[in-house]
Amino acid sequence: MKNCNKVHYTDSIYYEIEQTSRLMKKVVVQLFTRLAIDITMDEYAALDTVSVNAGICQRDLAKLILKDRANTGRILDSLEQKGFITRFIDTKNNRLVKKMGITESGLKELNMIDSKIESYLKSLTKKIAPEDVERVQETIKFYRLELEKVVQINI
Amino acid sequence: MKNCNKVHYTDSIYYEIEQTSRLMKKVVVQLFTRLAIDITMDEYAALDTVSVNAGICQRDLAKLILKDRANTGRILDSLEQKGFITRFIDTKNNRLVKKMGITESGLKELNMIDSKIESYLKSLTKKIAPEDVERVQETIKFYRLELEKVVQINI
DNA sequence: ATAATATTGTTGTAAATGCAACATATTTTT
DNA sequence: AAAAATATGTTGCATTTACAACAATATTAT
């Protein structure tokens, strides 16, 4: 008799999270397209992050959004070109850095997108008890912090 | 007074899952590199999926691994070239399709990788109660099935 | 029967991504 | 003081990815 109790990676929580993330990304991209939102998901996430971290520099933002410095710079180029953020040279620990902040126009865009997608995203979890959603979120966050301890970040 | 209760996308479970997935991918890629495993994570996931779905055709596999037909074909090209799967022409609903199966060498590689990474991956959740891990996995799976209902899959 | 549509896999292409290398400036080491 | 290392942002490149177009075949509609 063969070993039928084999543990498969594709049954693990790791793969489950990855698959869910991929699917979710598809859902949100399709939502953005349907709503004619003219920034990408990554730009939206970066804009939101900047809005709660006024005056952050590029490298620190890169660490938050888990992208490398190169692509973070490119995302910010796009957001700046669209007028949603402003960038300015400043110092951090005596070093010249590029800091940024959200503009009025960016804040308006952010609120517009939030209002457009909020109800739809909520509807996706409506069949799950709110306390379950919260518990899952807390557990995943704890797990993510564990991952941060062992991952090598080269940003 | 400004609205300090604003709900941010970056605080949502959607972003939490995406960030965790990104971080997890980094962790596993670094693990694969450290262990000198010579296939990619995607190839590994595909190989595992093939191992439990013997005789599956390419398009059906694409639906399982959530990649498009083009890239699924490319991943399989690589696995076939390395001798880990075999592909053969067959019919499904009277249509010519490319089916596949895992080879002896592929099964050996799969088991080798599993044995190498198992304990490490387990250690990442050792601080979380097993029942919590299971509950999270179930809730996410339920959520993923909700997503599958609304997403447009163009595979 | 002919035309239109659907299924499956491949090829081409443009965009996104990560990584290494570079430029500049500052800190630390020797 | 000179050299080495670090911090920050940008550029270039190779890989990955998604999407569209195509080729071949089978089914459905007219």
C-alpha cells in the first residue's frame, strides 16, 4: 500500500495564502477596471501608505510596501506625474533623502477610490462572521511578523 | 477635527493577505536557494499538483495553479526538460489535449524537496496554536471559494 | 453543408518585477 | 587623513507575467 497520507505543499497554509492572494489580486484588478479607476492597485496601496506616513522617505516606503527601491521609485514617479503626491529633498540622519506627501488631489483620489470599492470588498466577506475575519487577520499578522524575523530583506 | 477613523485599505485583510503572501514567497525563495533546490517555487507547486492529479491536461492544470495557459505550458516545458514529468497527447471530450504525469525522477525530486523544507516551514508556525492554524486555513479557503464565484477567469 | 463558435495549446509582446551595478554623499575604520 | 563601508536613489537588464493573436480541431447554428 502506498503512502496515502503524504503531506502536500499545495494543501498547506502557505499555498492557500498564496492562491488566495493571487485570486484576490485578480478580483481587485477587475474591480478597478470596471470602475474605470486610473491608477494601479500598487499605486493605490502606495498612495494609502503615504497618506498615513506623511514625510516618509523612499527607502522606508519600499520596506512598507515590500517592493525594492527601484520599483518603489517608479511607482512614485507615476503617482507624482499624476499629481497625487509631491516629492521633496530633505535629510534623514544627515543623509539626503527624497521624502513625499500626499497632495489634495491625491487625497481626493484616495477617498474616491475608497468609497467606490468599500462596499464591494465588504460583500466578499459577508458570509464570514466578523469575529472570524478579525481573528484570521490577527493570526496572519502574527504569522507575518514571524516571517519578518527570518526573511532577508535587501531593500 | 479630522476624520481619524478612516478605514485604510492597507489595514484590511486583503492587504494583509497580499503582504503575507509576498513575504512568504521571499522566505521560500531564499530557502530554496539556501538548499540548492534547482527548480522554482512555481515549478515545485506545479509538480506537486500534477502528482495528485495524474493525467490532467494543461488547461485544467492552469486553472488549478491560477496561471494562464501560456505560462503553464512554459512551466511544464521546464519540468519536462528536467525529466520530472512526461507529456502525452490524449483526448478529453473528443478534443486533442496534452496530458501529463509525474515521472519516477519527478516523484523522487518532490519527496526530496518536501523532506528538505517540511521542518523549516513547520517552524514558522510553531508559535501559533495548531487549531488556530487550521481554523485560519479553513476560513481563508472559504473566502477563496467566495472569490472564485465573482472572479472572471480567462484561462 | 457551410459558417460561426468553442476548446486547447503555442507564440509574440508589452508591462511588472527583482537584482545587480552605478552615482553620490556620509559615516566608520584604519 | 585616507580608505572602506554604509545609505539612498536611479539605471539597465534579464525574468516573469498577463494578455492578445494565432493554429488546429471539434461542436453548434443557420
